[in-house]
Amino acid sequence: MKNNKFLLAFSVAIALAATIVVSCNKKFDEPPFSNVDPNITVNTTIKALKAKHTVSGAYDDITTDVTIAGVVVADDKSGNIYKNLYIQDTSGAITLLLDANSLYGTYPVGRRVFINCKGLTVTDYNGMIQLGIKANINGSPSVEGIPSSVISKYLTGGTFNNPVVAKQVTVSQLGTNMQDPNLGTLIQLSNYEFVKGDISKTFADTSQYKNSTNITINDCSGTAGIIIRSSGYANFAAVKPPSGNGTIAAIYTIFSTTKQLVLRDTSDIKFTGARCNLFEEDFNAYATTGTTAAVIPGWKNIMETGDVPYTLAAFSGSVFPKISAFTSAALPTTNISTWLISPEISLPTGTTPKLSFTCSRRYTAGTFKVYVSTNFTGANVSTATWTLITTVPAGTATVFTPFELFGPFSLLTYAGQKINIGFRYEAPAGTAAGTVGTYEPDDIKIKI
């Protein structure tokens, strides 16, 4: 009898232990968040909420029961977004400021969130409307991130994995008015690529100061560029941009009237196609050289006669070759002839390649001509055959001209061949230094 009681007690203990183990395992396997929307009534849209803010720099306190809902379209997972989320509904998007880190763990992209706005404030930062909590910083009003201790008072999470689809737009459709419906939304641009000079850079500054950095993408027309601004704290800060062409998805933002994109991650860049141009050079990857002869990889800087080389100069953020015989010691007695010759360029058969470039210039004496050659060997320009493409008009004695576009010039005759493009500067001996021309070619492209 004792043995039976012992066996019965032992069996019960085993059963209880098994139940406890199963219960523990079951609880452990449950998702950390419930994938359902809370029973919260939404009574306005993001667009309507933003419409309350009509004066830039003002602070519009929300004192009534206002509730919005939207899906997270960008979080802080990559480190490029700091202490905020971009929330979007069918009417628009807004930046939500939250004083907490690793927000993506609770509010990842695709999660619907419900925001109790009563007690919060709407303002803008250089045109970007934000939702946060009113604060007083050194005696001045400010809007800061909602403190982590009270986030749950204002923000309630809903379902996960809601579809997040980038809106396909063109840059011309992106406005800079702070009520523009595209601001803060996930947009997509097609047929874009990074400008040539930015391919060799990284997305952001990786020095100890980790500054944010701007790099530029452009479409194949060259007229619809937009900057991408990335933080030095992003986990892709040290990554170089892809060199191809394709689509990009990013959050559209502004800084005053400057349009800019904020990347969620580099996986949103699908630049895997061929670039717009068969050949291109904008010289922005190189440092200025002052009066020292420019050494540009692949290019030849040849002083055929005289003492005037091409140098590299900069203006308004662009770097470009520059040439002038103004300070030449040889000019009084020697003809000046200097060439800047491109790398060898292969033109595919069956194509209709076209050359274009820009050029700024000043003063009138001398000439600046553009040639093409199929037999330049890389050293002696006089032994090659050069065919004139165009002569660039002289400037004026008063001011530099803008960087005027020249071309496109057909290179159809050379399809299927290897060519070099030569930019030749000439100034006759005895030309007065005060009248000799200055030329600054840039943005050299051959399109198919």
C-alpha cells in the first residue's frame, strides 16, 4: 500500500513537472508582441494634423482628443535615423520624435501605430513638420522627443508586417512647401545614378567627428538631381555608393528649400543597370591644384608649346580643369598650345554616340577647340590625326560666363572605334596678358 501511494505521488509529481515544462516552453515560444490592432478610435488623418501647423517655426499645441494612426515606413535600425520614426497613412506622413534608442525593436518598419496626440505639439524643423513634446530649453520653447518613460501614454503598437510600398514619383513632383504630401513619405525614383564624382566617396563622414554628408544622384537627363544626406553614425557610412543605374527608395525630406533624401538602408538602392553615359567626367573626385599642373587619372595634360598647363579649380562646389596664359612667362615670344586629352573611349558598333560638355570662359584672345582622334598613342599629340568637333566661343572681358552646355555633337562616324577627345587651348605669341582667354571645361559626357 505504501508502495502504491509512493508510485501515485511520484506519477503526479512527474505529470506536474511535465505540465510546468510544457507551459514554460509554450510561453517561451509565444511572440513578444500581440499582432492585433488595439480597439482605438482614429478621428483624424496625418494630413489634417499637419494642417494645424501653418506658420514655420511656430509651436501648435494639441489640447483636444486627437488620434492618428499610420504605418512605420522608416525606423532607426541602420543608425541613419536617430530617435524618431516616420509614420505614414494614406494622406501623408509625419516625423514622430521619441527620446529612446533601438526603436525598431518595438516599432519596426511595417508596424501600425496609434498616436494619442493630446498633450503633444506640432512644429517644424527647417520645413519638416514634426510631432513631439513641448519643452523649454535654456528659456526658449522647443519640441523634443517624447521621454521613454511616457511613450506608452502616447504611442500604442498595432499589427506587424503591414505592406510598405514606396510611392513612385519624379523629382519635379516633390515640393518644398512644408504641407507637401510627399514630405516624410517613402518615395521611389527610377532611372537614377550617383554622379560620377561621388562614386569614389562614402555615404558619410567616418572620421571621429562623424559628420553628416551629402552626395548626389541624377537622372539620365542630368536635370533632376537630388542629394542624399546620410549620418556618420549610419552602419553604412563607410560604404561607397554603387556605380550603376536603377531605382532608389528613400524618405523624402527638405532642409528649408533644399530637397533631400534620407536612406533607410543601402538595400533600398537598386543601381544594377548600365549607367546613362558611355563616358563621363565631372572632375569632382579630385582636389584643386592651384597653379600646379593637374594630374587626372587616365587624362593627358600636355604642354605642346609654351609653359601653360591645365590646373584644377573649384567654384560653387564643383571642381573643373582651368587654363589661362595670363601669368605665362613664355607668352611674349612663344605660341601657347596645351592639350587636355581624355582616356581612350570605346564606342560600340550600332550606336549613335554623342558628345557634350559645359564650359565657362572669360576674356577674348586665343582659342579653345575640341577634337577627336582615333590614333593618339598617349604621348605625342603632333603625330596623331585630330578632327575638329567644335570651337568654343570666347568670353567677355567683364565677367565669367556661366557653365554653358555645348553639344550634343554626333560621333556616329566613330562607332565601333576607340577614340580620344582633346581640348586644345591656344594663345598666339605676343598676346597681351590682360586679354588672353581663360577656359574652364567640365561635365564631359558621351551618351549612346
